[in-house]
Amino acid sequence: MPEPLTIYSTQWCGYCHRLMKQLDREGVSYSVVDIEQEPAAAEYVQSVNGGNMTVPTVVFPDGSALTNPSLAQVKSRLAPAVGTGTT
């Protein structure tokens, strides 16, 4: 099953590490892409952040993205996708 979130990050990003620790504590799964190791990922981050390489950039299953979101913002964005039971 694919990860519900992709977090674009760097090794040195304190905000990224904080968000990932919070997501771990809440049991939210994610994959991490280091934009310093993957040039295409850096280009993507720039494309969704007005030319800036701002991390963390979080991409949701629907393709939408948030830059430097809080845990509450991430959980709120995921909530409609989890257990809605609507068809």
C-alpha cells in the first residue's frame, strides 16, 4: 500500500524533523524524499513553492501540497480521506 504522504525534506531541516516526529507519534505513515539528493524532487518543490526550495513540503494522496504545515493542518487535510465511507 502506498504511503499516504510524501514529505520533501533535507537532512538539516529542523522543521522537517519536528513534523516527522509528530507524525510518528500520531501513527501517520509517510515517505521522505531528500531534495538535496534528488534533483527532480528539488525542482518539484520549487514548482509548488513559487520558485523557492522550502521544506518541509508535504504532498497528500490527492496531489495537493502544503509548505511547512503544522500537525493539525496535516491531520485536517487527511481526515476527509480516512474512513469517510462515502461513495
